[in-house]
Amino acid sequence: MNTPEQAATSHRAVVVICNCPDAAVADRLAAGLVEAGLAACVNRLAPVRSTYRWEGRIETAEEVPLMAKTTLAAYPALQDWLAEHHPYELPEIIALPIAAGLPAYLDWLDAGVTL
């Protein structure tokens, strides 16, 4: 049986974080990613307050984060899909590697990405 670390390495799973302007956009993007087979699961998190520099000014906005679980192989297509469907001019789309995980969950994640 694989250890959680071995399972994560064999699956090359990633978590993708993307902030959205509101819950409606977040729900639309989450459903689209799963329907397209680009993510096995997408969590819509509670609203957060983001502070950032944009066009030389410090801005603050309430945003709704998404956390999508996918494979490293599917990430380029997921990134392209999000960039095309996201309303922001420059959306935050970042991927973090999953270092370890329950092997059965990672198998499910891998099977759920049908790209």
C-alpha cells in the first residue's frame, strides 16, 4: 500500500486558488470546472477581504475564493478555461502541489478529472 506521500506523488494533484468578485460568479465558475472535467471538486469558501495594488493604487475588495482540486496534467487546460470565463482582467489563478493525502481520496480526485 502506498503512503499518502507516495500517492500524492503518483497522482501529481494540485489545489488551484482563484478569487471571484461575488458568490454568483464563484458558483458559475465552480460548476463549469466540474462539468468540463477540469476539476474533481471545487470548494467555494467564505468571503474574504483582499488588499492589493492595482494600477498604482492600493485597493480593497470583498472576494469569494474558490479552491479547486485537479491534476497537474489538467492544470494548463483549467488555467485557460478560468482565464477565459473569469470576469477579472487579471484573475488570480495559482496552483499549489498536494504534498500528501489519503490515497483513496487522491484516486477519486484522479478519476474525477476527465479532461
